[in-house]
Amino acid sequence: MTAPLLSAAEFEAALRAIGAERYHNLHPFHRKLHNGELTKAQVQAWALNRYYYQACIPLKDAALIARADDPALRREWRARLVDHDGEVEGDGGIARWLKLTEGLGLDPTYVASTKGILPGTRFAVEAYVHFVAERSLLEAVASCLTELFSPTIIQERVSGMLANYPFVSRQTLAYFDKRLTQAPRDSDFALAYVIEKARNREEQELVLEALRFKCGVLWSQLDALYYAYVAPGYIPPGAFVPDAT
């Protein structure tokens, strides 16, 4: 017997419960990052690997736009491309993330080459891009709903890193300033979209599972970082080795 359709309030509550249980702000690596328990080299490894995720977000968004037959959805989603790619060279979130890595003492050319990223980072990020390109449009939009929870982690990250790391400045973390307004704008739209478009319980469950998948993508990236740079500290061949770039 098919379960009954969740009300809009119940559906939103179920989505938010996934974030409360699975969002990567709960990961031990992030707890260490925000609490000042990492070395500069470990923070560098985080920023370098996170760059690959940032750089692939426009690929994910372009794949979603290419599949959308609704002009309103395409118009809304185009803003995400501008947010990350910018209107001109040197503008946008990707450029600001490279500035973040440079502020941490990394060579931005090396970071942008992605030569030093972990295999686990590459596999997780590319799985996300493929998910958005290959699953239903509803699931693709739903996978972006981790942005519902990002303002909290951004505030924790910025305040924690500024308080605990003398090598971090507010200018270094300037990437996050715009995300505090961009992420809520994007998540509000995506939340309204999935609530409207998931018209039966089966589709609602697909939305919930897509959000669980995305939480897993973010979590697995931190698993790889922890394993390589915290404990047991096994850095795979070819990956970033602190002070060896």
C-alpha cells in the first residue's frame, strides 16, 4: 500500500531532519577545522580539495539547465552559473576560492590544476555531477538542497577559523561573504520547487533520497581528508603533500 502524501510542512520537516542528521558540519574533520584543532597543512589540504567541488558546481548547474524545458527554471538557475563563474575573468566564487587557497599559502595555479586532489574527492564530486546529469530533474534539483543548511556551517566556519588560526584573515575567507545571501536565495527556490513538483509519495521519497545522496557526497569528501591528513595519515600517491608543492 502506498504511503500517503506528506503535507508541505511534513515534507519540509523531513528534508530538514536529513540535514540535522547527515549534514557534514557534524563530521569530525569539520569539528576540528572549526575548533582550531588542525595544522596549517591540514587546512591547506581541505581548501585544495574543496576547490574541486567548487570548480565542478558550474558543470553540475549547466547539466541541470540543459535538461530543463521550463524557461522560468532555466532563468532562475542561470544565476548559479554567474555566482560561481562570474561575469568576467577573475570574478565569481571559483576565483574567490582560489584567493582563499592563495591566502593559505598555496600556489593557485597548482590548486586549479587539481593535480593534488585526493582520489576520494574526485570520485565523490564527479558522482554528484553525474547524478544531476542522469537522474530526474526533480532529483537533480533536490540534490542541491544541502544549501538549506549551509548558512549555519558558514557562520561556524568563519567565526571558528578567524578565532583559532592566526594565518587566516577575513580577507582570506571573503568567499563566504556572498554565500550567506546566495545560498538562502537558491535553497528557497529549490525547496519551493520540490514541494510543488513532488506530487505523490513516491516522488517525495525520491527527493528525500536525493538529499541523502548529496549529504553523502559531502561527507565522503571529508572522510577522504581525514584518512589522508589526520588519521591514519595515509596520503595516496600523487596527492598534495604539505610543503612539497
